[in-house]
Amino acid sequence: MDICLDGKTVLVTDASAGIGAGIAKLLAAEGVNLVLLARDTERLQAVACEASILGAPTVKLLTGDLADEDALHSVLEAIEGSVIDILINAAGASRPVALMASEEEWRQAFLLNFIAARRLTHAVLPAMQNRRWGRIISISGSMEPRSLNAASAAKGALHLWSKGLSCEVAVQGITVNCIAPGRIHSRQVMTQLHPSAEARADFVQRHIPAGYFGEPEDVAALIAFLASPLARYITGAVIPVDGGMHYFAH
């Protein structure tokens, strides 16, 4: 199926590995021009090479850590005046915190998991409004935390901000949606959440009806559809991609 993305320009954050890299490579095969952002230059260059081979006409690289205010400012300056048709806010990380965590821990969690996405979105929105077409898609997370995690609070803000924004820009042909991944094979999941094969097997057996962890491509396939003109009537949604985990794990 042709999902009509040829020639669109897509900015993907956290594109050097995991879900972000999977998104970049799948969209490359759809013929989009890519702007890839991550803090790991070497990994980002490897993803860019694959994207070019898969069919992306152009691939531009930006490096920066969105958990750093100065780096975020530099990224915003770098994309100023750019025409971005589709923004994929894929950057984020779990931030478990103690009961009396410092203000700095909370600030960094919100900067990475909410504020960066909001500021990048507002940077690219004017051009979308002028063209009366655009897609904003953010990777969020579960709204049923089992412990105190500053990232969960930030992702909650991302959900509600996205829903509110979707109402403001829908009439201009711009959709705003969130995707809430479950357990997807990535560096963070494999090294922090479930570092052993036994832990992964136990979690799958107890919580994931589908019977396995997902792959970045499972998320990327939905993003490709939401990014396309075919999804023009879907906005303000939060869609889980989790093998059924959300029905059982909480």
C-alpha cells in the first residue's frame, strides 16, 4: 500500500537506537527526507547510512542531548526556518526517583520527557499551519505507574498537552497523537528494566498476553500510518502498542 509519504520531511528525535532508529528506517523506505537527532553521533551516523540505503532521498544529522537546556536551545536554532512536515518526539527515558528527590532530578525528567517535545513542536508548528498540513506524534508511556517515577509524571503532561493541542490545530489539517509502547526491545528495556533472560521471560509470562516483547518496527508501523494522509481523521489519541499488556499488568 502506498501511504503517500514520498518527499515529506520528518524529524525524529532519539534516532540513534531502539524505537527512534526503527522509526527512521521504516520511514526511509517510504521515501521521506529525514532529519535525525540524537546525542550518540557514531550510532546516529550508522542509522543514517541504513536510512539512505533503504531509500531516504536526504538525511540530515543533528546531535544534542535533549536533557540539557543548552543543547535543546542549539537544536531549536538549527531547525529554525526548516520545513518539517512530520515531527516524531521519540526522546525519553525512565526516571525512577526517591520520595524526596531533588528539584534538579525532576527538572531534568520533565525537560527530556515533556518540555523538549513541547518546544520542538512549537518550533515546527508555524510552517505546518502555513501549509495547513502536519503531523505531531509523541512516544509517551503507561499512565499506570507502579512506583514513583518522574518520567511518568512528565509523560502524563505530554498526554494532556497533546490532547489540548490537537483541538487547537485540527482545523488546519494538523494531527497530534501519542503512542504508549509496552515492552519493546531496546537498550533501556534490556539493560535497566529486564536485564536478564529470566526476568524477561517471567514478565512476559505474567503480563503480556501476546507472549513476547515487541520490536521497534511494531511501533514504527503505527507511526508510519499516523504520519500519512490516510490517518487524517485520527487526532488527540493515545494508542498503546504493548501486546495486550495494558489490560493485565495494572
